[in-house]
Amino acid sequence: MKEKPTILITGASGGFGREFAQQLEDTGCQLLLHGRDRPRLQMTQECLLHPERHRCLRADLSTATGVESLLYQLNPEEKLVGLVNNAGLGAWGPFDRRQIVSHMDVLQTDLVAAVQLTHALLPELIKNNGFIINVSSLAGETPLPYMSTYAAAKAGLTYWSEALREELKGSVNVVTLAPGPSPTGFRDISGMPKNKGGLFRTSSRDIVQASLKTLKRGGGYCVPGFRHRMLYLLQKVIPRRLALIMIGRHLRH
């Protein structure tokens, strides 16, 4: 059987994941759509132009066996040419008032699972001169009171992704996508208060489009859109001590 060029997208049941699926379908590759919620995952599949060409894979990456479960569902006859590490969780609130399991779920899903999955699939991606898109966040550039674990996970993801990009130069193109606020439903899942960061919001469509343009240029660190680049510059010029006070007041109820 002929190998099928395939792209794996984690966290494809909504938000950036669904947008990646819609835009990457134009490549002609088969898409492997991963998620935890099968009904929502199937909604992503059904919104594509050719849903019959793609597959849904269910696995919970917040668990110790989540990555192993996902890898077990891959088909060796599929030629993996791309990996989008998009799956992510957030946990808003004072650190000591949330159960430790919620913090560990964030670290496992947002950072550990991406590292494990990439390590397992890297030989195939190198063989096929493929690509990796790691969906990080501008939250990884500044400590976030009331979202401390999320910021720590995204900081780790950004640094790992950027180091990996240098190591894999010439064999696998790596994009580190670092968006700011976007209407993806993330706030509802994380429990974050409404109407935070509205000034800097950028659409999911524009964010994913920017990451794919960066990929075409050979990879790189991508802060998508004028609003997010402005926020990134503010993060760099405002002293951390002052930034912590400002962000703490902003994210507190």
C-alpha cells in the first residue's frame, strides 16, 4: 500500500487545532486529528472539505499513558511529514486554591506530552524532511500570577522548541508559535475571568496563517499579528517587577 503523507495535529477538537486542520487540509495530506472529546473531534473532521480522508485519534495527554495511547493508534503505512503540538490546558486562580492535579495536568499536557511525542516521532520526521509547529504562547515570556503553572509550561515549551529548531536546522523545519489573547474558548476551559486582554485579541485564522507563513520561510519564532507583536514588545521593555504587579492586578478577579 502506498504511503500517505500525513500530518498529526494534537488538540484538534477546537480553537487553533480546528483552524490548523482547515488550513493544512490544502496541503493534500491526510490529517490525524487528536483530541480528548470524540464528539467535538468529529465536528472538526466534519467541517473539513474532505472528511473521509482524515482520521480522529482519541487520547488524554494529561495522563501518564496518554502519549503511549496516541502513538499506538498511528499507522506505519502513513508517511508522517508534519507534527503540530497544539494540545494545551490552562488553570486560572491562586496557586494554593487549586488542587495540585490541575497544575500537573497543565504541565503534562502543555510541555511534557509535546516533548515525549516529538521525541518518539522525530526519526520519521527527519527521514521525511518534515516540520514541527509547537504552539506556545506569549505567556511563556512573562511570569503570570494566577496562571503560574501555565506560564511555566509555556516558557519551557518555548525554550525547548527554540533549542530544537537550532539542532534540527536543515533536516526538520521548526516553528515556535507564540500568540497572545485569541477567542479560542481557552478562557472558558481555564476558568479565567471574562474580558481580559481584549485589546490585544487576534483571530485564530490570522494566527495559524502567520505560523504557516513562517513555516514556508523555513521555520522560526512567530509572534503573529500587529497586536501580539505590540504586546511582545511591551513584555520586553517593562521591568519585570512592575510587570508582575500590573499582571497580578489584571488577572485577579
